[in-house]
Amino acid sequence: MPQPTLMKRAIAELIGTFVLVFLGTGSVVTSVVFFGGVESAGLLLIGLSFGFAVMIMIYAFGHISGTHINPAVSIALWATGRFPSKDLMAYIVAQLIGAVAASLVIVAIVGTRAVDAGLGHTMPGDGVNYWQAILIEAVTTFFLVLVIWGAAVDKRASAGFAGLAIGLVVTADIIVTGPIAGASMNPARTFGPLLTETFWGTTSGWEKFPIYIIGPIVGGLLAAFVYDYVAGLKSGGDES
């Protein structure tokens, strides 16, 4: 069966990232606007919302686009020779558009209360400095990409469990590290709320945005190369 066109795959990435950001950050907005804040139980539900969103999109679009829905994942696949350079920018642009569209729809539904609630943006917690935030983002994205490689990229993995495994590691990362640095693991997931807030005059988060570019990309690349080495895979080989 021929591979879907780049346009169709990019649309799948846009929709997948839209669902991730809408359900994930939407759960944050709902907790703040309608329940007064994010308590420990709320953090669990937020983690599950992100995890479920990732899981269902993998099962919905994995066979079409691969369900990267994350520039850090696309870059790691490209760096290890598993994703063509000519498709990389189209995927990343689609992911960014999907994330922004999801944030705009949340505002359309909830109103400016969603903006006042922060639109589920990611920021370092109290007492967490810039480099600590980069480190935790790198660590959590390392876990994420390691599971992606082990459950989806390596063809020796048991079939049918990739979505569940990847969704669970996203959930765990958020529950444990969400209060520390936001547990983004995904530049698009941070970009969508941040740009949308800017439309309503809130620009204070941009100085922290490099955290959510550097940390996820470095962590994702490290995980990809470490897994390939440990598992004895050749980058760009048939196992992808």
C-alpha cells in the first residue's frame, strides 16, 4: 500500500497535535477556571489527559504519519536517519499550527478566562532556575523518546502496545515533574499556548521558551542514540 502523501501526513500531524494540546492544556484550563486550581488530584487528571491524548492519536494516526506530534520526536527520527530531511519542516510547521489552533479554540470556548488562567502554558516552578528547568525537560523527554524507540521504532517490540506505553510515560512524567518545570517534553505544546497568550497582550513567557526547545531536543536526541547503541540498532535501518 503506497505511503500517504506529505500533505496528508502533515494534516494528520496537525490534527494529532491539536488533540494533544486541546485535551491536555484544556484539562489545565478547566482545573483552574472551574475548580479553582490544580491540586494533587488535578495533577493526576492532567497527566492522564495528556497521556490519553497521545495514546489515542497514536492508534488513530500512527499508520498514517507516525504520530510524532512533537518536533523533538521528528528531529530525533531525522537525526538517526529514519525521517527524510525534505519532510521535517512540513511536520514541524503542522505541529506548531495544530498547537496554536487548539489554544485558540480553547479561548473561543472558555473565553478570556482561559487566557487569565494561563492557557496551560509551561513555566518553571518556584525556586527552579533556568538550567534546572532545561535539565528536567531533557530528562523527561529522554524517558519519552526512549519508550518511543523501544515500543514503536524497534520492530522487535510487541505489536499493539506502543500507544499505551507512550501514553503512560507521558502521564508519569507530568505527574512527577509538572510542578517543577511544566513537563512539556514538546516545543509545540509550549508554543501553542504561548503564542495565543501573546494575541491577548501577554508576552512575559517568551524568555522561558528556549527551555522548552533546548531541553526536549537534547533529551530526545540523547535517548535516540542511546537506545540505538544499547539495542544494537543501526540508525535508519530496516528496524524503523
